[in-house]
Amino acid sequence: MKRRFVTLDVFTTRRHAGNPLAVVLQSEGLDTEAMQAIAKEFNLSETVFVAPPEKPEHRASIRIFTPGGELPFAGHPTVGTAVWLALSDDAEGVPADMLVLEEKVGPVSCAVSIKGSHAGHATFTLPRLPEQLEQRVADAQLAEALGLDPADLGFDAHRPSVFSAGVAYTTVPVASREGVARAKVAGAFERVMAATPNGNAFVYCRETTEVGHDYHARMFWPGSGIVEDPATGSAAAAFAGAIMAYDKPRDGDHRLVIEQGYEMGRPSQITLEMSVRGGVLASARIGGSAIVVSEGVLL
């Protein structure tokens, strides 16, 4: 059976930037093993498999795979898939500004808008608010795993922590952008990060490359099959927990831009919107643009 697919660059408005995504549009009849094999074939940070939804009021059901395994939820697959479905619906004369994707984490509501025939923007509401998990790795070990000095870690009130909004990330604050640029998957990474929930590290600082952005970040996750990811929406979702814990934003609505992928030559911009009520995070949203790069058929 031939199966259509598209690829998009996500968290960017231009091709060959952002985070590439493959979307297989006809996944009926594929089992988990076959989906995993196709994800390895694409060898992108994530591949999405689209199927009809369980509930008729929802737009689609999706499964998300890295080259190394399945994820219950991820940001750039959600944004990219929502943009593609909105483009497809508009082309068929049934435009919509909202759609719901069924993911393993639960239903994910997406606000969508299209920009021409091949690009658009999507913002989804986090299906789970971030929670803090136990941090089991000492600063000195984290620094060793990332090829940094312990003095590089931390700024203001920010300290290394673990947060999850569906997928757990070890968030690692670094004092300067120069320090973030020096970070790498060092020889000790696998050994040290084995004590963390998923063996990943979301490294960030306040110093940004572009004016108007709020944080500069990199994300390392070699166990997923991708050593470094150009843009990680689920990490930004978890990172909202660190912002609440250490920046303690006032009640109100906050909009932050996280830049990622710059060291890879894949500049990406992730928008994180946070609604704080009574000193706690009431809701949060992740947004970004996506543009279609290719269309094809799996034989």
C-alpha cells in the first residue's frame, strides 16, 4: 500500500530552518514495529503517523516516534501536524481555526491559522501542566556530562531541576550564552544521565542571540536517536515549570520566546504563553510556525 507523507520545518517561517518533521498521512494497517522502522528511515527527531480520530468531533489521532522510540506527546509534531491538517482542510473548502488532536497524553486543542498554501501557525494548550520531579544528579556530574565546569551552572535563582508536562526533561541553567555554546554530549553523558528520567538535558540561559527573545536553549537526547534537537516544544512545556519555580512571574498573562537550534544552523523560535492566577500556573500554551518542505509517497 502506498502511503502519502509530507515533511515540514517547524518553529520557523522559512524552509531549511527550524525542526524538520515527517508526517505519514495514511497510517492505517501499520503496527508499532512498522511505525518505528519508518521513523528510523526518516531519521528526523520525530515522525508522526496520522489516523482517523476515536471521537468524531476531533480532527485526527496521531502517534509520535523518534528514531529510538514512541513519545506520548511532543511539541513540534503537534504544531507541524496541526498546520498541515489546517492547510489540507482549507484546500478542500472546509477551513477551521481550531482542531483537536488525539495523542497518547490525551486530547490536545490547537488554534490554527494558515498563511498561503504551504505555511501556517499553530498554538496548542498544554494537555498537562508541568510538575517538578526529583533531581538525582549533582551539579558537578551534570557539568561533567555536558563538558562544562560546575561554575557554569545556574544563574539568578535557577538551578538544575527535572520537570515534566507529559515528557520529563532535566533543565540545566547556564550562566552565559558562551557556556551554552560550549555544552556538548561528553563521554560521561550516558553514564551520568542514566539516573535521570529520560536521559536528556535542556540547557538554557537568559542571554539571547536575537533581540526580543527571552531564553536561548539547546536540547541533548542521544538516547532518542537524535544527539541534539533543533526545537523541542515538549521541553519548552516542561520549562514552564522552571520559570514558575525560579522566576515566580506575577499574576497575569505572559508571552516568552525561546530560541533554539542556533548552534546547529537551524534557528527556531518557540512561543511559550503562561497564564498565572493566584501565584500558580493556571494554563500554558506552546506556539510556532511551520512550512511545508516536501511531499511524497512511501512504497
